[in-house]
Amino acid sequence: MSDGIQQTARYAGAPQKYHATVSRAWVELVGYHVAEEPLEGFDAFLDRNPALFDKRLLMRFYQSSTLASPTAKAGWVEPDLTPFPWQQEN
């Protein structure tokens, strides 16, 4: 999935906009919610999970300085404020 997002950024002429941690975190959050509930179509999914489309969603899990770091941009960084929901279940 990350390769596809990165390729899309390059195609759009903005490869610098690709952010590894943001991309993976969002994909994992979407995957978690899809697995939690039977998929009845995109509109139903959107209605049940509006937080996934909030640009500030990752601020619940990460400090802004962490997401702004070159390390987070280039590769995966674990949340540093609160774990993701599936991490809290373990």
C-alpha cells in the first residue's frame, strides 16, 4: 500500500509529500475499523467512522514534533502519545 501511495505522490509531481508514518498509520487505522465491522460499502463505512477522515486524527496518537521529524517521514515510527486501538487490546 505504501508503495502505491508513494508512487501516486511521484506521479503528482510531489514526491516530497509522501510521509511513511502517516501513510502506514492511516492504512492500519482503516484496516482495524474494517476488520471490526462487516463492510457494507464505502458510504456506510464513512458514516460509521468519520474520525478516519479527520486530518487531525493522528494527533491523538503522535506529538506533532514526532510526525514532523525526518525519521517519521522516511520510515515507521510508533505512536508516542497513546497506542493504537489494537495495541491497547493486547
